Amino acid sequence: MKEETFAKLVASVKEAGEIKAGSRTPSRTYEIRPPEIRRVREHLDVSQDEFAVMIGVSAKTLQNWEQGRRQPEGPAKALLTIASRNPAAVLDALHGHRRGPTTESRRFSTRATRVSNA
């Protein structure tokens, strides 16, 4: 690696450390706002408990998100964004292709069909 390139990488790592420590502000930030979770859940016509099971979080976590006490992060935020744009795809991906579906997964698959036809 060239010395100039290495020096730029070292400077970048130091800058990242300063930003993380709070002694420097980032040059730009990106804020991704989570979708209106309650709206997504109501569009799917499911209860908080059902929606929590569908996306793999606890009912308490979902309640905290809906009431604004906490914000979803990482994969949960991504999944909720996808669910807000294409709920049928999420339902189908998470619950439509199970072997030996349970009553609940069949119910969710039925909802996916209904949502995609809406």
C-alpha cells in the first residue's frame, strides 16, 4: 500500500474515533426515520401480539416503538420500512413458505394474499 493511501486511512480512522467520542461532529449525517409502525400493523389488520410474532420481537418492544418510547434499529428498522412499502412481501417471506404451516402462519399467509389484492 502506498504511504499516501495509508496516511489517509489512518487519518480517517482517527476522525471516526473523534466523532464517536463526541469531540468532533460528522461532516454529514443520515437520518432514516422508521415508518409509522402502528399504521403498518393496522394495514395488516393484526394485533400488537400478532405483529410482534410476525416480525420476531417481543410485544413489549413493539408497544414501546408504537408509543415512541424507543425506536427500532438496524434490521428491525429495515424490516419495518419494507413492511410499510410492501406488507404482502414481508408476510409471504416470513410466513408463506413454511413446511407444515401452523394455524397462525396459514392465517398470516391468508392476510398476505388479502393485502396484496388490496
